[in-house]
Amino acid sequence: MLSWKALLVLTLLTGASAASHNELRHHPRNILSRHIPEKRLNRRASCRAPTSSLSGVSASASSTTHVLSSSSSTHHTTPTTTSKESTATPNKSSSSSGGSSGGSSSGGSSSGGDSGSSSSSSSSIASVHAASGSTPNGIKAGTSSGNALSTLSKHIGWYYDWTPDPKEYGGVMAVPMLWGGGGADGTDASRLAAFQRITQAPQYMIGFEEPDCPSGGGSAGMSVSEGVQDWEKYIAPFKSKGTKLVSPSMCKQVAETWLKDFTDQISTPYDYTNVHINKNSMAGVKADLDHYAGYGKPLWITEFACVDDSTGFTPCSDQGEINNFINDIVDLFESDGRVAAYAYSNGEGLGNVWPMTTGSGALSESGQTYVSAISRYH
């Protein structure tokens, strides 16, 4: 039988072990802003965002001039909501001077965000280094996450990894993003805190992650009024510093109504409409493009993947079908003057065939197909 002293020691050791376990479980990384939550797997959903493999190599993005081509007429084939009338010409020509992009952050520990003040006072944010066009580095092609950048860097102009502080890689422009307003999940407050430490206005900034779906499954889960308030509070101040703003993305594709209400209510308009595409046919892709072109802005496709969403959310699994989809959609994006930028979706939840890289980090056949497809243009 144990003495009371032995029982006391055992109790203390057990408590210390539990405390250590909880700390590791809730704080798995030193940089919490890099922890990206799971994304839902249900219908019209995107996918779960993986952790970026980018090591943090930093360099200035190269300067390139780009002129956005003239757009064809927009036809609304299947939208389920009335689009807001055009508030800007989606195909205005403008030049891009490159420059560094991913908002630089000052040092300091992460504090869960300050809900009572703006993200950064206007006087503390440095203006962008040079004017930018609609397409980063003049190259439409991009990718989500930092995977395979060493291979992709010769053929893409930009990337993002769902965080407010992505690291530049060679001449590839890193585009920051604000996921939510600080309460989307257990790490959203840390992402907001990292966002609030930005001191250099980036060339471009991406708005909230699919706020039209509930939080906790990989979406920001914001009401329209919350989205409007947080947009004006955190993101809008960067526009006066020269940053081009990309709207929040939608998980419901053409079935969305959130973005219309948001667009009607904000005081600071976005410059580009953010689009997520999960389809398995070009007819479906074109329907998405036509719907979002109705907002009157150039389109940034920040996620696209081969998915059958007709009766659920079923990722394509046939390699031949995926290869054809990639080649066709790249040709479509490159030829459509309404599309200013597009990014291959590297989120999880897309099956075993679509992912761009294998478990070892090498390009998969799908990744090789994407590189081959964009190499025809860049």
C-alpha cells in the first residue's frame, strides 16, 4: 500500500503531464499563424488547407508589365442570385511593376487580436513600393500553399498559403490573406494578430475564406454584417496605401448570395472578385465564371479542383480525366480576359489523385500535368 507521500508525488507528476499534453495539443506550433484549420468535405466545399512546406526564403518579386486582355460578353447561364450591377470595368488595361508583396510583419509575440482597434493605424503602414496591375508579375498562373515552389517558380507569378504572412520565394509574389475576423476557430485569433502586425502594405490582399459556410469546418463562418464590419476595420485601410483588394471567396459557388449583399453594403469596394471552382466540366467552370463576372471586376480564381459536385462533393479519381481537366481549364483561364489570376488548389480532402505532390514532396502526375499546361504560356 502506498504511503501518503508516495501518493502526493504521483498526483503532482500526473497533473504536470496533463498540463504538458494540453499545451502541446492546443499550441502545436511556435508560430500559430501558420496553423491552418481543416476545411469541410461536403457539397460545394473547398478542401482542407495543408501546412505550407515553404521554408521562408525571401526575395523581391521580379518586375513585369502585363495588360489584361479584352473580355468577351458576360452571360449569366446558371446563377441563383441577381448579381450586383458593374461597379468597375473588369478589363481595364494597366501595367504591373512587381515589387515585393507579402506584407512584412514586425516582431513581437502573438496576442489574440485587439477587437477594439483597427488592424494597424494608417500611419504605421508603409505604402506599396510600386503600382500593380491586375495580374501578379504579369503571370496569371499560381498555386495555393508553398508546396513544390522550387519546381513551379519558373512558371507561376504568385502564390498564397491562407495566412497573413506568406514568405516570398525568388520572383514568385507571396499574397497575404485574412482568414476570418478572429473567431472562426481555435487559431483564428492568432492569424488575426499576425495580420495586425503587418507594417508594409502588400501589392495584393485576399479577403475572408468562404464566410458563407459555417465556421469550424474550414470556413470563416461570418454573417454579412460581420463580414462588412471586419472588412472595413481590418482590410479596407490598406487600400489607401495602394494595396489591391481581393474579395472574400464563396464556398457555394453559383448558389451564393452572401457576396451580393456584402458588395452592396461595404463602403470600401474590392478590386477583384475571388472565385473558388470545384467542377469536373468546362461547362460548369464557365457557369461559375459567368456568375462572378457579373460583379463587374476582374476574377481571381484562388482555388480550382476537379470535383463532381452534382450530388455531393466527390473529387475526381481518374488520372486521365484529371489530366484533361487541368489542360482544358488552364487553356480556358489563359484565354478568358475576365480572369486575372488562377491558383491550383493544394488543399486536402481532394482524394489521392488530384494533389499536386506526393508524400515525399515530389510532383505527382497531376502536378506534372499542371506544370506542363502552364509552361505553354509562361
